Amino acid sequence: MFEADDIRNWRGHDVIDAEKRKVGALESVYVDTSTDQPFFATVIVGLPTRRRLVFVPLTGATVGPGYLKVAHSKNVIKKAPSIDVDGVLTAEDEPSVFAHYEIEYIPGVGGERRLARR
């Protein structure tokens, strides 16, 4: 995997799926609050007048020259929960991001959120 500090430098670079199809551009990284390791990314998708940010897991992701390759298909990613380009992921919506990718959602012991934007 890669360090959170390094991946922040990749903002704006292409995100491609496992079949090397362009999904969009990397917008930000969300870390797992229990480990502070990169866990999800948001990707800018859509037409210029209707852009949105979709969430994609970073598990199994790799970096190449000018791109971030993720393990999920473009079709699965485009159907993922999304937020407006200037929006925030609410605590209530966080579990749906995990559910879309069939990842178990376990909040912190005190009910803390699982994801934090970096």
C-alpha cells in the first residue's frame, strides 16, 4: 500500500479501474480512524455541470505513473454512494459507503466515526 502523505500528492490524477478504464480524478483520501491508514478515496465523476464525488475503497489499490488503479470496476464505483463536490460525508451515511462494497462497518468503541478526510 502507500502512505497517506504520499497519496495526497496524487489529487487530480486519474483513477482507473482494474480493467484500466478511467473512472475520474482523485479528489481526497479518507483514513480509517482506528489505524490512520488510507481506506477510501473520493473520485470526481460526472459531467462538468453535474459533478459529484463517489467513494471507492483503497484496499488493493496501486499507483502508477500519473494514475491510481483501484480494485473495483467502473460500473460498481459509479453506483457507489456520493456527495456533492463541496459536500461532506455525514455520520448517518457512512455505513452505506461500506455496505455498497460489502465491507463490514464497525464504528469505534464509543460510537466514533470510522472515516476521516485527510
